[in-house]
Amino acid sequence: MCYNTAQLLSSKLSGKDYTATDIASVVITGLSVVFIGLILLVLFVSIYGAIFNGAAKKKKAKEEAAKKAAEAEKAKTAVQQPKPEKPVSAPVIEDGIEEEIVAVIAAAVAAMSAQSGKKLVVRSVKRSVSQRDPWAAAGLADNTRPF
């Protein structure tokens, strides 16, 4: 049956009489070229990935070595020269703001400084001047929010 189908196809193609072996050789050649191309493509992508992974590992190793060297240098200087602490001045407080509010703000700043590892200080506390009613600002923010 396969041979009859091949003959039917060959008779329809350009009037030239193709045999089953001609058709089979074209199909096998086409499939082998495609698979060889795919194998070469996979090898190319694998080699490309290995090159960039190696470069990334080298860069990461250099960064870690520099970080360790900086930490060691910092530890040396910290041991040799203790830092004198600056006296913290009291924040300037605007009239009408309660001390409890200032204490809450200072506690929030201290919590933020503990998370970031930096020393943050409250220098002044004053009321913000709002130009828009809070409800109007909320409505504006809700209506102009992107989708």
C-alpha cells in the first residue's frame, strides 16, 4: 500500500516518475539535516551558557573577595581607633506638637535605622502644610491610579 501511495504521489509531481527509494532518500536526508541542525543549536546554546556562567562566577568571587577585604580593613580600623560618639541634640519641636507624638516619630526612625544599619537622627518636627483636604487628596489618588 505504501508503494502505491508513493507511486500516486510521484505521478502527480511534475510528470517525472519518482520511485519509492527516491522519495525515502529525500525524506531521510531532510530529517537528518533538521536533527543535525537541532543538535548543533543545542550545543551552541550550552557552550554559550557555560561561558557566561563562568564569567558570572568569576565576577561574584571577585566581589566577595573585595567585600571580605573591606570588612577586614574595617575591623582593623575599628579596633585601632574607636569612634567618638557625637552628642545627640534634642530635636527642634514646633509649638502645638505634643511630646508623645515626637517620641513616637523618634521610635519609628530608630526602628528604621536598626533595619538599614545606618544611624538616623530626628533633627526637627513640624507640621506639614496641606494644600488639599485629605478626602479630596484620597479621591484624586483613587481616580488617577493606573490600572
